[in-house]
Amino acid sequence: MGFADPRGLPALRAAIARHLAQFRGIACRPDDVVVFNSSQQALHALALLLLGPGDPVWTEDPGYLGARAAFELAGVAIAPVPVDEQGIRVEIGIARAPHARLVYVTPSHQYPTGVTLGLERRIALLDWAARRGAWVVEDDYDGEFRYAGQPLTALHSLDPRARVLYLGTLSKAMFVSLRLAFAVVPEPLVEPLANLRTQLDGFTPALPQMTMSLYMEEGYFAAHLRRMRAVYGAKRAMLVEWLQPLAARGWSWSSHPAGLHLLVRHPAKAHVRATGAASGLDLARLSAYRARPARGDGLLLRFGGLDPASLAAGAATLVAAERTARTRVAAGD
């Protein structure tokens, strides 16, 4: 009930280290883990610690708006780098901001496109970071939820030079109000991060940390992840099946079976806008996640919290809305 360690409770840090070794192939010590309330808080703390005002930072474009907000709050210079089917375009990042001090990426399941960072680009990114002495922040927010094949190797595990800072969240796998996330960082950064954390908000409350550490140590978290992978994988498969009529009308989505959302894309921005409006559903558009305009647009479909009946109803509504929108766009309405 008193003050807690700003690095996080030792029991939780040890549980996280064991979990990462077993399920993500990440070799780290409990002392390398720092607990935060959210990935966004961890990002803000890392930016304050490692960057100065105006320092250039690569971010994915389109990308996670929370990361962009954390970097903006730290006063750095954001350099948006485009994403394609193989992930972040490393060569464009080097051309636009060759002296960047930090890169933020979501390599296992890019947010919001859902693509995976290819091995060739992973190596190119790590080589460039090593030459420049830059940091790479790997946000593995959906790393546990891959529904086919072997889990992808974390970028952190490919890095022999300790330039990758790994972010993870327990709230995503459990429930959002849990407010538990963590960073895996090299030993020299742990105490400075803890000191900074003391100045920001002191520490993460001890009771949820204690509870979560027991939940992990006694095997319940691993069992929960196995069960939820099956649940979410089935939901994604159902959603893709119900959206098949859209595929014949120029819509597409990532073939990577992972994550808790599906981005459906179309090359005509006006058609995407009209479809979203006609559906009456609360759908974010891909353009909202872009820093720079680009061709095409898309709709972000979050399915994790929906039961099968709601998911079926939503998919049917979207397919019907697309037909209505196609008619209206063709008529010039």
C-alpha cells in the first residue's frame, strides 16, 4: 500500500522476462524490464530520455497516432516514412532523415495496415541503426496474436548491438483498464528511466502488478493467450469470409492472419468515404492515420470486442453500404 519501485515490482519484471523468453524468443533479464502504465507513456519517457528538442525521428506513415502524439509532446522533429507491403521503407527513411536519432516501428503487425516488416528490411534497419548509433523502438503490441504459422521473430532478437528497445503491453491481451505495459532496454538505460519515471508519475500501482505477476507465474496468462488466439483467429476468419463480396469489387486486405483489426482498402478515396458514411458504422479511415497524402484509402474494422452475431451484422451492413455507395458515386451524388 506504500510507494513502489518506479522500475516495476521485481516479481512482475521476472514474470515478463520469462514470458518473453518462452513465447517471443527474447533473451532478457528481469533487470532489463521497466514497467509503465501504457506503451504511450513508455514512448514519451524514452523520447524525453534519449532525444532533444528538434531531434529527427522516423515514424511509420500511416502509423499509430499515439506514438506520434508522444513524440510531438517531447518536441522532436517527426519524419514520416511510408509503409508498403513489406513494412517501413528504410531507404526512404535514410533519404529523408539520414541523421535520425530514433525509429519507431510495429514490425510484427504494422498499425494500421496489418503488414509484416520483411526480413531484408529488418536487417537493413538494424544495420543502419548500428552505423548511425540510432535507437529502434519495436512496439510489439499484437505480437501474441498471430493465427497461422510460427510466431514471427522479434526485431529485438535479431539485434546483436543492443540498439532495439522493445515495448509490449499486457493490457491489450487482458483488458484496457489494467494499464500495464513494459519496455525492455539495455542496462545503462534502466536507472535513468526509473529516475525519469519518478518525476513523471512516481510508479505504477503495486496491487495490479502483484496480481498480474501471480497470474503469469501460475500459468493462467499463457492459457488465456492460447484460448484468445483461437477466439480471435476464428473471428478474423469469419470476418474475412463475410467480406468476400468486397474482394470482387476492388477491395483488398492483408493476408497476414494476425491482430485484432482488419484494414480493408480501396484505390478510390471517394468510394471509401461514401462506403463508410453509408454504413452508419463507427469506422476510422486509413487517411486519418497518414501524415502525408497518398493514393487510396481504407476502413479500419476492429473485431476483437465483437461477438459473432454483431460481427456478422456489421459485415452485412458494410457490404450493403458498399453497394449503395457504388451507386451514388457512379451517379455523381
